[in-house]
Amino acid sequence: MQDEIILPGIGKVKVRRGMNIRFLSVRIAPGRGVWVNVPYGVSGRQVEEFVVSQQEWIRTNLAKIQTYEKDTGVGLGMDSEVKTKFHVLKVLACDDARPHYKIEDKEIRLYIPRNTDYEKVAPYVENFLVEIYRMESKRYLPGRVKELAERFGFRYRELSFRNNISNWGSCSAEDNISLNVKLMKLPDEIIDYVILHELCHTVEKNHSADFWALMKKVCPDCMKLRGRLRQYNTRV
């Protein structure tokens, strides 16, 4: 009995049969991919014909799910591929007993034992990805913050990096700046927007009209970039 169907341009559609399934239906969920629920008694040919008839719906909704997975980090399972600022992380199945990784130039391959439950794979990948972000943050952000501060005449004290889920950055009353390590998943111009936002807070401690006037002076496209930043989130 077939356990998956391959659709050109879409990929695998898992086949799930069950005593409690009454109707043929296609489902898509973050981190779980695409599957078709099949009642007992339905032939393989009927299943294939049904799935083919639903391929436009699958293609449209799968694109939405994949965008959601990319932006939220949901779906970091086997065969995932995540691009960071300096690397591409590929999650691959292996026959070894324990997870391990290899780094070759810009590619990082994380190997996880085959048949590991998704519930266990996703957290492991997320933690590993955060460490990549942290490594890249320490490599890139100190120099970029210093460069922008010197260009526009800002002064700050200490710079630190955190894995926050509440914000992209912060500036303390003492002018210590903290940046989210997950900035490494954002485009360069949006990273600069966040940095400049916090540097402006060394002068203006709130989001007053004076703050935004200063932001527009050092970052003329700040309102447009602010809108683009909202398309991302601080989850992995």
C-alpha cells in the first residue's frame, strides 16, 4: 500500500488511512507538510486521482504555509534549509545514533538520526540555529554598530547580544545597547534600521516626535523599513 504520492512541482503528499476517516481530504499544517486522509476501501488509483484534482489548492496553500514556516521557525524538521547572513543550514537525516554537524565554507550540515520524532527534531534544530545566529552576531554586529555610530556621531557604552522573543533591540538608560541575535535572518538595510533605532535612543529615550525626527535624519527611509520589519518576527 503506497504511503506517499509525488506531485510534480509540489513534492511528497503523505497518505494516511484510518478506521475513523470517513471522507477523502487533503490537509496541510506547519511543520507537518501535506497529507491526504483516506478511508479504508478507497483504492490507490482513486487516491491519486483525488490528490491530482486538488493540486492547485495544495500549491496555493503550501506556499502560504512555507512562508509562515520561514518567518516563524515552525517546520524546522528533516530536509529543512535555513539561510542566515553568512551560512546555509541544512538539516539532514543520518544513520548514526547521535546528532552531529559539519561545516564546509558557508554550508553547515546538521545530521539528525533518521526517524527521530518531529517533536524532538524541531527544538534541537532551533537551539542549533540560535547558536549560529549568536556566532554571526558577534562576527558582524560590533563592527556595524561602531561604523554607524561614528558616521552619525552617536556614543554608546556596552554592546550585548540576546535571544529575545519580545524585541529586536533595546537601549538602557546608561546607553548600553542590546541586540537580538536573530537580526542575522534579516536583510542588511533592516539590520541597519534596528541599529540606528537603538543608537537614536542614546539621545532620545522614548518614541517622541523628537525621536522620530532624529531617526528620519539618520535613516530617511525609516518608516518604510519599520513597516518591512513588521513582516518578520523574533521567533527562530
